[in-house]
Amino acid sequence: MRIGEAALAAGCQTETIRYYERAGLLPKAGRTDGNYRQYSASDIERLVFIRHARSLDMTLDEIRALLDVRDAPENNCSTVNAVIDEHIDHITERIQVLEVLRRQLQDLRGRCQQAQAAKDCGILHQLGHSEPASAPKPTQRARTRVRNERTARHVALASRASRKSR
């Protein structure tokens, strides 16, 4: 099937399929005589697997590690357990950081209980006259993950912009 049909079958965009190919998560598609990408049922299964892992907020590196094990079914799955355990730890850390942020925002919201002139708004006053509240510092892994996710978004946006300009 062609890329549009594959995207429909996997529930994603054609750009997503191209991105996963470039990232090495999906093998390069075969080509028809007319140079159209050609995808198989196993490619669709792989796309669904990748999309499901992404819906769990896994990084491309984590997904790649899972796919490596999936592609060698006779091997031990201890790597899978390690990837998931590490991901759970990361999610736990993010939840803690978000809880601190929620408390800070609730405190800030408590400084302005009713609509009034902006010059009298406690929220604006607090934001403009105090040091930012300190949140727990993310670990190196969390900073790297955010940087990788930003890079992936930028690559996808640049790729879309490039195709639109053609």
C-alpha cells in the first residue's frame, strides 16, 4: 500500500511515517515502478507499535530499544523491563515537578480573588516584584529528553515547511 493508505491504516500522518523512516524506527519503504513508497502489513504493525509507545510519552531512543528486542524475539526481554522501569522513574520525577508547579500557581492565583484594575492585581504584582519560585531541578536525563523532543519537533516542522515551499 502507498504512504497515504499506510497513514490511514496506522492512524497517523504521512509526515509522521517519513519522520519515523528518517529516525530509523521504520525501515525505508520499498518503491513502486512509479517511485511511490510501498508499505506492508508488518510496516503498519510497526507503526502502530511506535504510535502506542509515543502515546506513553516514550522517547525515540526508548522506542528504538524496544523495537530492537521486538525484532529479535528469541532474545531475553530484560531490556524491555529496564526501559519501562526507567520511563516510570522519569514520569514519577515529572509528576513531582508538576505538583510543585501546581502549588506555586495555586498560591499565585490566591493573590487575586476578584476582577479589579490591573494596577491592583496581586498576581501581576507578585510576578513583577519577586524572584521566580524555585522548582525542583530536572535531572540531566530530563533535560536531555526535553532537548531531544524539541529537536524532533523542530525537524518535523522544518520538514513540513520544506514540503510546503516546494
